[in-house]
Amino acid sequence: MTDLRLFRIVPNLPPPLTPLLDLARNLWSTWNPEALGLFAAMDPELWEKTYHNPMKFLGEIGQDRLNALAADGAFVDTVKRIHARFGGYLERVRARQGEAACRVGYFSLEFGLSESLPLYSGGLGVLAGDHIKSASDLGLSFVGVSLLYQLGYFQQYLNQDGWQQDFYQTNDFHNMRVQPLQEADGRELEVELEWPGGPLRLRAWRIEVGGTVIVLLDANHRDNRDDLKRLTAQLYGGDRQMRLQQEMILGIGGIRLLAALDLMPDVIHMNEGHSAFASFERARLLKEAHAGMTFEEALEAVRLSGVFTTHTPVPAGNDEFDPGLMRTFFSAYVERLGLSMDAFLSLGRIHRTNPSQPFSMTVAALRNSRFINGVSRLHAEVSRNMWKQVWPAVPVNHVPITHVTNGIHIPSWVSTPMRELWSRHLGEDWEAAQDSPETWKKLGQVPDGELWDVHRRQKEQLVDFTRERLKRQLIKKGASRMLVHRAQSALRPEALTIGLARRFATYKRGDLILRDPERLLAMLNHPDRPVQLIFAGKAHPQDNAGKEVIKNIVHFINSHDLMDRVVFIEDYDINVARHMVQGVDVWLNNPQRPFEACGTSGMKAAVNGVLHLSVLDGWWEEAFDYQNGWAIGSGEVYSDRTYQNEVESHAIYSILETDILPLYYDRDPAGTPRQWVQMMKQAIASIACRYNTQRMVKEYDERFYRPAGETFAALRRADFKPVREYLAWRRRMEKEFPQVKIESAGVDNGEVFLVGQEVEVSAELSLGGLAPGEVRVEAYYGTLGAEDEIVNPVLQELDRVEEREGGRTLFSGRIPGQRTGQFAYRIRVTPRHDLLFFPYGLNLVLWS
């Protein structure tokens, strides 16, 4: 309807309570329980009813109650104190941001910040939310970019048969912690994109996360056609065309929004391939801002300051688009870039000249980024194998994909009782020093009974929460009064409780523990050492195989009348996750190795003292130390999945029967499981210090953001002349390098050396039209493998020694003989240039 006249109603807070609006608007409160406690204390029932959304809460609380609170001196003093602490936090953050070396633009299709802001689906979004929270804590100059979804991600309930039902609820942005962005004259800020059939207009919003901000785009603009308004309705909804359009809005629209806000970044960090178009738009704006600059030069400058994190170890999970679809949406845009369509599409193809290949968002992000990482050590190895064809001349172990293992924002996930215990025993500054192992050594001094009491209280809260959720689920299904009443006694706080919560993709094997029902039932029904299970998680609406897994779990519960001992909590989200990771005893994770890129839920559980039982996949492969949890198997990879399921389900039962249950139920006279508590301490100490986003974001900053920002700043100061010179050199190198020849290489076959001796290696090269300083000559050496391959190779650069007759150049160096064995080496020659940060960057290499 075009004749609507709009107006807004906002909370009417008495003056002493107006600071609550600052606390309500900013997500800082989500990791400061005292701030959240303010709202809960005002009206506990309404706080739960509004699902911990302080903006909606302040809009619905009664005016009489507000007036009474404004007259309560103790409450007003508490408001002032917490608001002052928030203000002090912002001052410290902004002071650091003013000193930051560069501004980072962090692009992600989803951000998981709070259960009251449902703009996320799962792990990728929650990681992005934790990342931006730590960026604020550390004072980075950082801005997030995303989409604002009118319906968000789907919500879930299960029908009587256990089949997942998907439904959506409309997000009321004006009663959420989202604010419209405005022009200087007060009008709402808009971004426009060229679109088939006419322009697409996008509204712009912001979310404040401590001292950082996320800016978001929304296609639900009154001037758009109805089909265009729905482009940002659902996260991961619709078909391939919808996904392409959303990713255009995120990447191209996101860069345009940053430009309109004068927040153009020095570095862009693409969180998964969804945002790959951001690099093209950033290059276009750079080209248009510098007269005479070509798009190739601009894209190279963007690449030199680009960071890309890949999350998906399954090829099918990386977005690809048909060339015809790309032509439909990009014909006009490509003209603005100054490229042909074929040249543009080649940037997203593994084999650039194959016109039938689709455009891969991951390939485009790989090609347009200087720094590329997986999210765990094992995931980086898997990714190097997945994407080695992008660098066909490169040995797989040299493919330029490194790793930064994920972490969690500990203040957002640790329980309040556990925080209080840490503050008493580790010191009030534990949060600032959370990434130091020294901080956690003091855990050994915590009395076992005190830590166990904290865990026991967390578990009681989980049981109460689960019973209430189960009751609500049964009432919705129209269950009998007797069944609803029975739900109030489901689970026992004293029983060993295992949590299994995840996205129900089939490779995660959410029902593996059900594989031998009789063996499991014996544990569930044991009179002295009972086990109970809490499941939660969603399957994607189009993933029927994942829905079958959920159905299997529900059928198992119902067929064996296990409601007292096994519960499936519907509609998994941040709130459910928080209760589970804080309250269960054991966190079970059993994906098929190596398909778990990282898996951060186990980290969240571990910092709360929950012990981890997992396949050695993702983060657990590098975190497990035999004292902080249990491993399922030894890192095997099976070709026969049926056999794998048999072996690993048997391992789960055996570990439970022989290790976990005896340890958990071995109590001292005071009822404390002493050895179990020692493992809890080891889990917290070994995992909290490493697997936190404070360490993770520092690592991104030191290894990627700062070097990328410094490079971009230097290029900008030189008016990008070095890029033009580098591209001219690259074109010459592509012509001249194939003429380079290795004429001879030293060390005769079969020579024998003693430990401690240095092996002198030399190589004589004909360089053609290249100067000696334009190539890097190295000995590529290591142990000789069974198939005549070099194992665990190391590189030793050779120095230029002398010029010889016939235009030849001698290079020489020494390999240290540090241990015995059969070794081998080859000579490797690659181009050398100050802006060629990766030796194989031109896919030019010469081997002896």
C-alpha cells in the first residue's frame, strides 16, 4: 500500500532509567551477565516471554513498574554503575581503535549474536558473532557486513511422528537491537544496485556490538517489486538464483554501503565464499577513484589486502553458479569493470579457459585473497587437497591455505557461577588474560568440591530448562495431561548426562549412539549408574536424510518409553545451546572424519567443565591430550561407512562402559567424583587458554590483517605505482620464465655424510632474459619416502655465487645434516618479486 503514513512508538523511560536504552541497544550486554540481570530483575516473567530481547522488553513492561523502579534508589544506583562500566569499556575500545593500523571489513552471510536476534543458522554465524565481539574487546578497527533477514532462519518443531516441520516468524526490527542508518539530513540511507528489469533498492541498518558495528542490507524496500522484496527474507532459503542474488547484495551492496558510510576498509575478510563479489566491487571503486588505473591493477591491490576463510570441507557445500545464470545478472556489471564476460567468469573457474565450468564463489575468493585459511589444522590439510587444482604447479603441501583454528568468545558462553568461581580464584583480570596458559594454572588450587558444586548447579538449571521446554513441546502437540505431567520429572540431575547438539547433516551422524539399542538401553536403565541423553539440532529444510536422523531419534525415545531419560529439545538456537554446554556432563561429537571443519560447540562445553568425547576431527584432533576428554578411534579414515559406523559406535559404548561411567560414579564421602573433577580442571585449563576468540582474533590481526593493511597503505601512498610495475614484471615473467633452465645440480647420487655435517648443494642455471635477482633458487629436501617421494619437505634458499660463461649463473647453499636416514632433494626455481608473497603465485615453477 503506497498511501501509508508511518510513525513509531518508543519506550517511555523515566529519566533515572534512560541509561537502560544504551544497554538495550548494544549487544555488549550479551556477554555481561550483570547487565542482562538488570532486565531480568525488572520483570522475570516478561523477560522470558520476550526471549531476552531488551528492546521488546522495554516496550512491553508496564509504566507503573518503570515508575516504581525509578523510585528505587538501589536499583537506580545499579543502573548507573553498570552503565558507567559500559561507558568505560567503550572509551577503552575507541582509544585502541584510534591507534589501529588498519580498518577491517568482515563479510559474513550470517551473524549469531543472541537468541533474540535470529540472523544466523548455526556454527558459521555464531563464529562470526564471537569474532566481532572479540574484535571489540581487542579494540580493532572493525566493521561487519551482512544481510538483514525479515524471516531469518527457519524455526523447528517435530510432529507426532518425529518429522521436522519448518516454519518462519517475521522479525520486528523496530523492536530489536537493530537501528536504521540515516543520511545527514535524517532520511534513511539507501544503496542501489543495477538489476535485470530495473534498479534494486536496499535499506541499510546497523547493529552495535560493544565498540564495533555490523552494517546490514535489506531488500524489503517499498519501491522494489514484490519478488525483489523477498530477496533478503530468508537465510539459506530459495533456489540457486536466490542464493546468487543474496550474495550479490552481500558482496557488491556491502562494499557500496561501506563507501556510503565513509567506512571503506583497508583489508577485507571474506568469511566463507558467499562474499566473494566484495573483492570485485572494491576493485571497481578503486579503479574509478584513480584515473588511469586498470581493473587488473585495482584487483591486484585488492588481492594483496584480502583475507579469505574457508569453512566447508565438502565440495558440494561451496556455492557454484551456472554460466548462463551469471550472464543474466552480471552482463551490465561486467561492463563497468572493463572486462569481457569470459574474462570475469574465468576468475571463478578452476580451469580458467573451460567455458562449461560453473563460477565458483570459493575459487573467486581464493584467487582474490593474499591470505587464505582453514579453521583447524586438519581442515587446512583437507582444503589444500580440495583446491590444489587452482594451483596446478604446486605440490599439495605447499598450496597456500594455512589455518587459524577457531575459538569461542568465552564471556558469551561461560555460566555466571563459573565466571564467579574464576574471578575468585584466577583473579578479576582473567578475561583480559584468557589466552595465557599462566592464567589457568591457578585452577589446580580450586577446591574440588567448589568446582563440582558449580557444575551441579549448572546441571540443575539445565534439567529445569529441559523439563519446561519438553512440557511446552508436548502441549503444542496436544499430548495428554498425564504425559505433560510426566515431563515435569524428566531427567535426573544426579545421572550422567550426555549432550548431542548439532546441525543434522548426515555426516555428523547424530544417531550413531543408537546403533546398538540393547547396549545403550542397558546403560540408560542401569539401576546404579544411569545414563541420560539430551539431543537438539535442526536439519536444513531441503535435507530429508537429515530429517530422517531426527525421526530415528524420536522413534527410539517413543518405542522404548524413554521420555524420562532421553529428550529431544526442539528449535535449537543460542539459548538452548547455552543451557546444554553449561549443564551436561559429557559432550558427544561423532562426525565422519575429516568432514568436521572445526566444531566449536565442544569448546563451549569444555570451558564450562564439560568433558568432550569426540572423533579426532576438526579442533579436537589438535586439542585432545589424553587427560582433557576422550577420543573415539585414532583418527582413521574409512572408505566403508557402514563398517566405520559399526567400529565407532562400538568405541563409544566401550568408552562409556569402561572409562566414563566408572569415573563419574566414583565418589568420595562428600559425593564429589574427585578424578572426574581433575579431568574437568584439565579440560578447562588446556582448552580455555587456546580455543578462545581472543587468541584467534589476535592471530588474524598479527598474521593477516596488519601485513595486508600495511601493504595496502604502502601501495596507496605510492599511488599504486608498485602494482603497475609488478603487473608489467608479471607479464614479462610469464613470457621469459619458461626459458629458464637448470643446467646442473650438485651432490652426486649416493654420497654419504655424517650427522652434524652440512651438505653443500649447488645449481647452475641459464636465466634467459631474467636477472638473477628475479628468481628464487631453493633446495627442496627431506626424507625419501617408500614411493620415491620427499616426505616432510623443507626449503633451503641458495645464494647467487658467481656469473659463468655462456650466460649461466651459479647458486649455492648448505643443507644441515641433523639426523640419520635416507634423504633426497630437488632444486626448485620460482619467480621473485617484493609483491609476490607466495612463491607459486604465478603458477610458474621449475624443478630439477
